[in-house]
Amino acid sequence: MTNVSAGTLRRRPAQRRSVERVERMLDECARLLDEVGYDGLTTKEVARRAGVPIGTFYQFFPDKQGLVRALALRNLDAFLDRLTARLGSAEITDWTDAVDLAVDEFVAMKRTIPGFAIVDFGEILPSPGAPPLKGTNRLLDAALENNVIVADRLRALTIDLLGAPRGPGLDRALIVAVEAADAVLKLAFRAHPDGDPDLITECKKLVRRYLADHLPER
Amino acid sequence: MTNVSAGTLRRRPAQRRSVERVERMLDECARLLDEVGYDGLTTKEVARRAGVPIGTFYQFFPDKQGLVRALALRNLDAFLDRLTARLGSAEITDWTDAVDLAVDEFVAMKRTIPGFAIVDFGEILPSPGAPPLKGTNRLLDAALENNVIVADRLRALTIDLLGAPRGPGLDRALIVAVEAADAVLKLAFRAHPDGDPDLITECKKLVRRYLADHLPER
DNA sequence: CCGGCATATGAGTAGACCTCATGTTAAGCG
DNA sequence: CGCTTAACATGAGGTCTACTCATATGCCGG
């Protein structure tokens, strides 16, 4: 299971007080993202609101990107956990239902979880042990990187719950599907604060049509 | 036809020398993007390489984003012009061929045009007269905004050349298709410097499958 | 009570974006 | 041609942000 401290923190908080401080900083980061966006977010303000000196901020987070990455991973975990639970419990007879469920759950969290609407999966996140890859924009690289994590866990779900045929074809298809869905959902939330319903529908259609080649026929 | 000076420049260069200066700044911007990426690009360095004082830079470009936006629009124009030419001249009997052609042309330009590989359509570009929309990341907003422009021109092409049924359904479908394709192609170029061939194939499949509902059956 | 080690702190550094007062050139006009 | 006026060009410097590091503070075994 992914974890906030996996490659994003400079030092793992040991004492109870430190853990709470890191948690508070992440919470304030989420709220600030909703208020002023990534560009407007400053590490100083995050620290101030969390009641933490700036030096302590940098004890735990390597930089601004690391902070947002940590938040995104926390949100990502929450999303995948909830999705796993719902896929396991509900009566999913059809993989197309699973697609709808995943999209709906994602949309629901975008609406309700602070910081999720803006950051969601990727947007930020430089890869943890990434090659220095000059000539790139870290924001977008990160988005891609993160969707690979989602695809990984979705693959596990897909194989376990739906009995899909394992293999590189499926892996690639899932990554492509997540990437495409992510892009369309971003568009949906750009068009409408709660996500344009038509675009959400189109997102489901897009994914279902594409996956029809890679998954057993209902 | 879109134009670099459409909403991206602070003042349109009138004299011949000024036009050349703006052109040189855009060229250097492209080269620098390939070398150091968006995060590493500085307005100072662009100006220095173009042999232009920093003050003059800001006479023409409102800010760093404006510079990159102008470059992206220039590239976008080039892409759409070439696509229009190829769609008009070639023997396109089938809209699925048109999809392949568009993707191939895009990939070809990503490989060869400086600054295209990194910036391509969007990535940067805040909308020209955009609402101030707090709480967002300007980079990603811009990418979306720009793909709408692409979709607009693709729609014109689609209707004129392929006789597709006009309407909001098609508009939305094209925007979704461009958004999704853009995302998958970014992934393809992240995975491989010249674009992972498998992912490029998947991109075509994704778009074709999705559009099958919206365009007349070959 | 105390030495030594881990942790906490915030003034300070480096550097980026962008401005604006000043200098320079061109244009309009009698 | 000289004068007035406006447009354009310039780069030192203001402001702000990410991030550091020397110092202060607390913690703990002896």
C-alpha cells in the first residue's frame, strides 16, 4: 500500500507531536490549494497556518513539490482504498460497472475532499527516484508518474475481481485508460465546479469502448 | 487563423527589427525548453540568448507564461496548417485514416520541431481573457484551454472534409478525443524519446473506438 | 547535576520575475 | 532645418519565494 512517507518525506516523523505536525501541514496544504491553487501556494503560508516554523517544514518535506506530492499520495491512497472496498462489497457482475464505479467514486472525492479537486492524482508529483531528466516540466511528468501507480493497483483489482487476462497488453491498456480518463475528468471539472455531467458520461464511454478490446466480454 | 499576437503579446511589434526580436525570443524559448524544461527556463536567459535586454522582453511578453503560450500557439498553428494541407491533398476516404494522419503528424512534429516535444499544445498557456479562476494550477488549465482551440479547428476540418453531422455532440466528442489523445501521447513521449510506438498505436485505437459513435460509419 | 546528542528555530541567502525612471530614437510640424 | 512631442529601449533594482544553516533548545543516560 502506498504511503505518504514513501520517498516524499525527508525524515519520517517519530514522535507523536511530529506526526501531528506533518498531518496539519498536509491539511493546510489541501485547504490552500483549494483557495489559491498551486501557483499561489507558498511553503511559508502552509507552515504559518499549521503553526509550524518554516525550518521545521523543511525538516520533513524536501521542497514544495514534495509537500504536494505527499498530499496527492494521501488522497490517492484514500481513493484506492475506497474503490477497493466498494468493488469488493458491491454486486459487480460486469467490468463496465466497475469502470462506472471507479469514475463515480473519483468524481465524488473530487467534490468533497479538500485539495482533491485541484491536485487529484497527479498534477505535481515528481517521481520518487526519478532520473534527473532534463528538458521536462516536472508538473506534467509527475502527473504521468502517478497514474502509473493508479494503474498498478487497478490492475491488481481487475485481475483479482474480474478475472481479466493477465499480460503486458492489459497493463498498457490500463495505464492508457487511466491517463485518458484523468485528462477528460480534469476537463469536466474545469467546465463545471462539480464536474460537467455530460463530460463525465463521455469519460465512462471513452474508457468502456477502449477497454472492450482488452477485457472479457461482460 | 490563430496568431501569436492574439492575446499573448503586450504590444504587437511594428518595426521590422522588433518583429525579428520577438521571433528570436520565441526561437530561443523553444531551444531552452528542450534543454532545461519549463521549470528551468528563465526570462533572463531567453533575453540574453536572443540578444535582447530584459526590459525589452517585457515590452512584448506579459510574463514567462505569455512567452511559452506564444510559442505554443505558433507551434499549434504550424501543426494545424500542415494537417489541413495533408487532409486536403491526400486520398482520405475514411475518417479513421484522418485520425491516424493527425496522430502521425503530431508525433512527427514532436520529434522534429524545437520546443514542440515539451510544450506541444498545452502544458502552459493560461487562457487569453480567462476568468481569474482562483484555486487552480495555471499550467494545467492552460493545457485544457488550448486543446479546445485544436478541437475547434479539427471540427471545421471534420465537418468540411468528412461530412460529419454537425452538433454539440460532435463538438464535445472532439474535445474529449483531443484531450485524451494529448494525454496518451504525452505518456508515449515520456516512455520513449521518439514516442513509444505501442502507446502511439494505443492512442489511435482509443480515439477511433471512441469516435465510432459520433462519426458516420466509414 | 551534566555532557552529548537529536531536534527545533527563524533570520538570512540566492535567485527569479517583473517594474519603472531614465535615456534614446523617431515622427510631426511650421 | 530646428523644435516639440510621443513612442520605444534599457538595465539596475524592488519584491517576493524557495530553501539553508548556525544557533538555541530540549532530552536522557550516567
